[in-house]
Amino acid sequence: METRIEGANLPFIDILIFAVIAVLLVLRLRSVLGQRTGYEEPQDKQAKEGSADKPNAPIPFPKAADKTAKISGSGMDVLRQADRQFDEKDFIQGATAAFNMILKAFAEGDQAQLKRLLSYDLLQSFMQTIHDRTAAKETLEITVDEISEVSILNVELAESVAAITVHFHTTQTRIARDEHGAVMDDSDTEPREFIDIWTFERDLTLADPNWKLAETESADDDS
């Protein structure tokens, strides 16, 4: 009798034991899954880092550099202080090329070319001369036969606007013709020596690296 009762109660005891084990496992898993590990970052930090990966997130640009202080003074050393990339040899080559282009454009009345190479005030003066020549139906031919000397005479800076005065010693042939194509002065048909003193200017605070002709002086050299 006792043996039969014990055998009948065994399945119930087994079920009870398994149920207790299952409850303990669930509680154990919940305690583990609900904890933060030492390697987990706070949620607010994760949200911030996640937003940085988005393609539309703003990119912080560096602040623009302050403009170079404006410099005034005289001489090549002052110019090099204001423009450390200035090269005298390159400038002489550029001034020589500009000399040829400006004379050619002036003779041909090429306003677009002159606008690129002259300051505003000098451009107005050149264009007035060209206008008067055109109104009189006259033409001008200028040929630079030889450039014997190109040298820098003076360097001035006024609030970082640099002015370089250049001496040109050249041999040129200049022929002016009237409306009928006749030479207006027979003495000008032969090559002659010219001394031209040109001043080029550039604002060193601007990104534009080009120098523009601002002033001209000319005197014949018959020696």
C-alpha cells in the first residue's frame, strides 16, 4: 500500500522540481539581461554619436583666418614682408610682357585687353585717346623692335597697396596714319629709342595676383 502511494506521487514531485528550476532560470536571465556592463555607454551619448554619422549632420568648419594687417612703407624689404611670395625676376618678366601687350592693345583700340591690364583711371584716359583717334579716322601702329633694359626704380606700399615703378628702355617704331592711310609724320617711320616709366599697382590683401598699370610717363632718349 505504501509502495503504491509513493510511486503515484513521483511524477508530481518531478514536475514541481522542474518548475522551480525554470523560475530560477528566468529570474537569473532577467537579472543578467537587465544590467549594464562596464563597456556600455550612456544612452544620451550614444544618441549624440549616432547623429554625427548621419549624412545631413552639420560639419563644423574652422574659423576664417584674420586678414593680414595692412602694411605701409618703402623698399623691396617692406614688399617682401607684405607678400612673401613676391619674386623680383618673375615680376620683371610679367611687366615686360604687359608692356608689349598694352602698347599693342592701345594701338589696336582693344578695350577688353586694356581693361584687364590697366587701372580704372588710366583706362579712361587711354580710351579717350583711342576714341579721339577713331573719330578722326586715324590709325596707329606700334612695333617694339628691342627692349634693352627693364629695371625697378621704386617700391611703395600704402596700407598694403603696392606700387612698383619700372624703367623701360626700348626701341620702337610708331607710325600714325590719317583717314586716307597716309603717314602723318615722315620722321616717325624710323625706329626710335624710348624711355618709359610705368607704375604698376596691386592690392596685396586681395586674392587676385595680377598687377595693373596705374601711371605712365614717357620721354624720348635721343642720345
